[in-house]
Amino acid sequence: MKGEISNFEYLMHLNTIAGRTYNDLMQYPVFPWVLADYQSETLNLSNPATFRDLSKPMGAQTEKRRQMFLQRYEDVVNDEEEGDMSARCHYCTHYSSAIIVASFLVRMEPFSHTFQTLQGGFDIPERMFFSVKKEWESASRDNMGDVRELIPEFFYLPDFLLNSNHIELGCMEDGTTLGDVELPPWAKGDTQEFIRVHREALESDYVSSHLHLWIDLIFGYRQQGPAAIESLNTFHPYFYAQKGRQNAKDPVVKSTVLGYISNFGQVPKQLFTKPHPPRTGSKKEGSSPPHPTPFFFKLDKLKASAQPFRELPRGPVGQILCLEKEVMVLERNRLLLSPLLGCYFSWGFPDNSCAFGNIATEKPLYGHTDSVTCLAVSEVHSMIVSGSRDLTCILWDMEELSYITQLAGHTTSISALAINELTGEIASCAGPRLYLWTMKGQLLTCIDTSCGPRPDVLCVSFTQRHEWDAKNVIVTGCADGIIRIWKTEYTRTQLPGPPEEPVSPGQDRTERDVSNSCQVKGWERHLVLCQELNRRQTVSQRRFKNNPAITALALSRETLTLEICQRSPQGQD
């Protein structure tokens, strides 16, 4: 509650304690709808109207819908002879069930198969999950049989929104083939941008200050009893685990309860019997010391140090590591995989092999047809990326030491690589070109960074403050001694209109021009230069006649400073 962990992490902890698990679709982790705006081009996260009312269940998001469920509750008269079958409740369906989970994840296996098993095949296309906006409207306004909440994947996994497996999901009545999920305009047609913005909304000040109200409904005191009735938050008795345990001796009732749970879901275990306290870690309340400002939040005030941090007598530096208590520097062609174990990876041998150091296996990896020139590793994603003079990068599974896929399309030898631990995105550099890829090998965007006679990019790094933070940047170090900082932006792509035709008699030219205007196709992601840092502006010109090349980059643990290595005039770093 002090803001020491993210909202996402806290919700996952609550789900785990309440018995929710990825291993059981009937008790899958449940997450809230947090937004109510799925039509704007840009989200305003400072406007309360942008968000869903977290103090109310999905059945009470509009007053009309609330009155309908309230009327349903009041119309039911408890019949002791019929028992629980006629019990009063607001909802006879649930916000989380196996079919809901499978419908969200239907574009991925094994959930596609699971959905068909539960449903007896794919549903009518109009009833499938095909649009985030339509799903919100159904669950919050239009469908009395739909009060579903979300699953964790909506906040970290863009893949489930894409029909990458080309599964035949059918066609809508208007002939539209069901494929990728239709995203809100603010996602710019990019599933990764949807996840980033959606996660940013989950971690926003508004959600942080209201999330405890939703927790009261799902895991807390408003889950059951008089408080649940008052909050319009009661479900059929068989959806509550303790009811099933009470009647477990009766085989008929037990079978009925299991049938309800299998088809409609189960209420999580109640964790709190008193109101959940609000989050107190807000910046405005000053209850915790403010976090230091990362360097990339104040690019216009960055200055290089006048003296080098360290000078090495050996060859060029290949890697800088900012650890908790020290800064480690490794020579070229070596990469530290595990600082704790002292395990490193080396490459650049005449036989084109790679090797591990300080481990027993010393297993070489083969795959390139020319010398390996650079390497990047991600412990989080268990992945190694190697770059070569053969103009390719190869992704390796770090645990299996096996080939995953290849990043092709570079026009010259690979000079630098980096992996974003938060998003899994990969940056590769070849000559002056900077490429951005997904972990699956899909090219997101690339740019020619040429700005002078020595344009080659020699090192690259991601800032990784929060995966949802749009201020994160990519930092490149170049042979011309200049550090360049890049951000991603989205621009609309357009198709040209029809060929120009002569103006018909009586036709207004303006009318003709409007009808022939360009048609919007979608969005494209671009890399945009936002800052250049040149050490020559700080250090005396007499020290370096030529601007020394930047050979390595590293960010401090709190991203307060940017560490660089430059090649000295004598060729040392």
C-alpha cells in the first residue's frame, strides 16, 4: 500500500493467495477493466471520465443497467422447497470462467483447442472476441448476460490479440474475416502500444487511488453478505466455494455445483472482511521519498563528465555493467551472463564458434557463416542474440542452447545488439542503421542514423524504467563520438486517392477534392532522434583532436546517469 510494488504485481499476489492460478481456467487470475474510453485517438489519464468506475461491479457501470439487475434481484422470491436453485442474486453468470478465458486467448494454442472443446466448435463470429471496444460495451452496458472482467494478459501479452496462427475463426455478416482483434484508436493499430498504454492506465494515479474499491468487490468485504447486496455484487450461491463444500455430501447437489462452476466460474476466496485501505504511496502525499529523476527525463540538461570514469590498458571495451555496488567492464567479444555466478559468453574465434566461460560444459553454438561480432543476453526472457559479419542475427534459447529464429535483412555486418528486459524488444545495429525487432523476429521499424563522415553505430542500449512509460528511449553510441537518443512515435500511413478526374458540369471542385482525398490506412511506428550528446562540447578541444568513438554504453541502476566508454587517440578505451 506504500507504492513499493506495482498495481499489477499486487493484483497477482492477491489472485495467488485467493487460489487463482494459470493452471486452472475455472479459477484463472482475474483483473479489472480499468478504462471506459475506447474511442479516443489519445487517452487523457488525468481525466476521471477516461476510467471505469472501480467502486461498482460490471453490472452497475450504467444507471440503466444497475436498475435492471436490481429489479431482477427483487423479483426473485426465495423458495425453501427449491433451495439454492431459486436463491436471490443479481447475476446468474460470472466475471471469470473457463469459457471467458478461452475466448480471450482463442487465437493462441492450446486455448484455441480448449475453446472449441468447451463450445463445441467456434462460436458465431459476432459473438467471438473480435474488438476490445465491443467487448467493453457488452460487459458494461449492452448484454445482461455478460459481466466479465479481464485476465492478466491484457496488461503484458500483445500476442493474444494477433491471429498469428491464421486460425479460421469465420466471417461476420458483412463478409469481414475474423482475424486480429480490433484495437482502440489510441493503440495506433499496434498491439504492443495497446499493452503499454493499458498497463500505464493500470499504474496511473487514478487507478492507484481507487483500486482498493475494486479489491473490496472481488476479494474483500463487499464480496459477500449485506455489503455485497448493497453493492449490487451477489452471484448465484453455487459460485461461492464454501457453498459447494457445505453440500459436498449430496452427490446430486455436488454434481450441480461442479456444473455451475465449470460453465460459469467461481468467486475467489475472500481475503478481507474489512474495507481494504487505499494506497498511500502517492507522490502527492509525500509518505515516501521521491524517486530520483532518470537522466532521460531531462535530456536538455545532460552533461558529460570532464574526466574519464576508468581507463583500461587492454583493447576496446565491449561491455559495461552497473551492478549494485560496482561498475564492471569487460573487453570486446565477452559478455557477462550472470554477475552472481561469474558466467560469461565469448565469441569471435576463427572457427566461428561461441563459448561459455566458468561453466563445465563449454558448449559451442554454431549457426553463423562468418565471424560473430556482438552479443546480447536476457536472463528474464532466457534468450541470447548473436550478430555476425554474415549480415544476420540469431536468437538462441539460453537454457536449451538451441536456435530459435533469425533476424535477416541487415545490409552490412552487425555492430551492436541490445534486448529490452521489460518488453522483449531487440535493437540491432548494422553500419549506420538501427533496427527494432520483436522477440519473434518481426521487424517493427528501422532508421538510417547517418549524420556525418563516421556514421556507424557501435553500441546501443534501452532505458527500462517501466514497461508502460512512453518516455523510455533507445541510446546509441557512434563512431563519430556522438551519443544519440531515440524515441518511438506513431504516424498515420495513407493510400493515394483515385486518379484525378475532370470536373463534371455542375460539380463543385471542392466536393470532387474531398471525394478524392487520401484514405487512412493505419499507423506506422518510427524512430525519431530527440537528442545528441557530444563530449567535445565539454572536454577541452586540445585533449582530443578527433572525437573518439563511443564503444560501450551502460545505464546506472536507477537510470540517473549514462556511462560511456570512448576509444582514446592511442586506440585504448
